[in-house]
Amino acid sequence: VLGSKEGEVLLYYCYCEVEDPEKLCAWQKALCQHLHLTGKVRVASEGINGTVGGSKVATNLYIEVMLSQPLFKDILCRDDFKSSAGGAHCFPDLRVGVFEEIVPMGIDPKKVSYKETGIHLSPQEFHREVEQHLSQASQGQSDTILLDCRNFYESKIGHFQGCLAPDIRKFSYFPSYVDENLELFRNKRVLMYCTGGIRCERGSAYLRSKAVCREVYQLKGGIHKYLEEFPDGFYRGKLFVFDDRYAICSNEDVISACRYCGALWDQYKLCSSQHCRQLVLTCPSCREKGLTACCPPCQEKELEVASGQALKEECDCTRRRPRVPIERVSQST
């Protein structure tokens, strides 16, 4: 039963003081292996961040053990675990490791701590705030920025209506994005959101450290929890996930398009060029025509590579993207 393909994927994090990350890492790895779970777990002195897949029996046992672990039992609760249909087959293997940060923002946790985070809003509170923002924005009177803290390929297939979605490729670029666009946030109320909430924890702390915003709020539990309560709310499109499913959905909206023909399409595939690992939106019709790469250079470069050669993190088209976009600040800002 534990190894069954019928199951779910869990997503969770917990910021807390971890005195011995290596010990916690070893315990976590043994626990996941015992339950036949696959996935990725990051451990650091600032806490733990994980997404694991397995049978429902295994994931339920995992939650119970995590909630009874002395380090987490007074901090974590069952509602902190977000679940979706899936299983162990959603990940190629199990990877558990010790890192400096449980989510890679690229800033020393001692300099920008999760303890300085923004104000957490429940999905219901966030929904009301977004509703008010959209109403005021339609009249040109909103003083709020609805900020998507995710990467461009995530927001491309799904996002909140009326959001600002930075055209950045990694969360580690987010601090630079804030630095380059400080005037955009000056005297604004900022509503931040991400997949499960973890990026907003330190992302909001970094934004608050700049002392330019009036207020900084974040969606508790992220889009994942919001969609559980408001499947037909203000979030449109799919929710990108970092496993072999690539996305999960709660509504039928398709907001993105095929890279080649422009037809509505939101199902990612890896670039077909063997030297690249970028994601590409290419519809079945275009795929049948052989248009399966993320960009013309990759399409032209479908060359064999030596066995075992590492895939490039950036292809030519990605390398040419501006690392940090500069947003236009309106006259009223």
C-alpha cells in the first residue's frame, strides 16, 4: 500500500530554529524512505521545506509523524500541509539535503529573517482584499499592488486578476527586482502571494526591510490554500507545481498560449533540445510539425550530446532575457 501509485503530493514548510540540521536531515531521509515517499526536502538552520509524494496511507502517516516531532509539534498544524492528487510517481527520486536557506532567495537568513515577515491574511481575508483592490483599480483609485512572488513561467499559466507578475526566472532575482523598482512600492499597500506561502515569508521580510511600503500583507498558505476555498475566485488558470505534473487546476480557464501559433495552451513540456531544460508551451498541432523547442536557437540546435553531460540551466534565449525588469511607475505613484 505504501508504494502504491494512487496517492497524493504534500507541500509544506516550517520556519523554526534548527540546532542540528544534519541530524534533522538524516531523520527526514530515513522517514521518507521508510514510507516509500519521493520528492524534495530542504533543511536549514531556519527550518524545513518539503514536497513529497506517496500513497495516501504514507502521506497521512508522514503528517502524523511530523506533527508529533518535538521540533515541530508546537508550530506545525495539519492545515499547514497542502495536498493534491498525485503520488510517488510525480518525482523521479527522493532528495533530502542541508542548505543555507529553505527557499533559495540568495540572502543570508541572519540579515533578512522570516521573523520580520508581512502580515498573514487567511484566504477569506485575501479574497476580500483582492476584491476591494480590483473594484478600486477599475476606477483608478487603488493604492494597492497585488504582487506575484513567483517566476515568470509560473505566472504565465496562472495568476490572480489584476496582479503585478515580475518577469523574473528565479526567486533569487526577487531582491534585485525590489531594489530596482523601489519607487513602484513607495507608499503602497502590497498584497503578496506565491504557491504555498514560503517565498512570501522572506520575500515580504525583504520588502519590509526597504521601509518604502505603507503595509505588506501575504496570503497564508499561498495559492494552494486559496484555491481550496475559492476554486472559482480571482485566481485564473493553472497552478504551477515543481514536480512531473507541472501544474494542477481548479478551473477550466486557459490564459496562456502556444509559443509558436498563439493558440490557447497551458501544458508545459521540456524543450526537446538535449542541451536545454527550459519549459515550453507548444500545442499538439505544432508538436506534430516538429516545433518542440523553447526558442529558434534550440530548435536549430537539436544535436546529440555526450552521454552523461549535464543539461544547461540557461539556453541562448533565456540568457538574453533581462535578469531584472524595470517596471514603469505611473505618474500617480
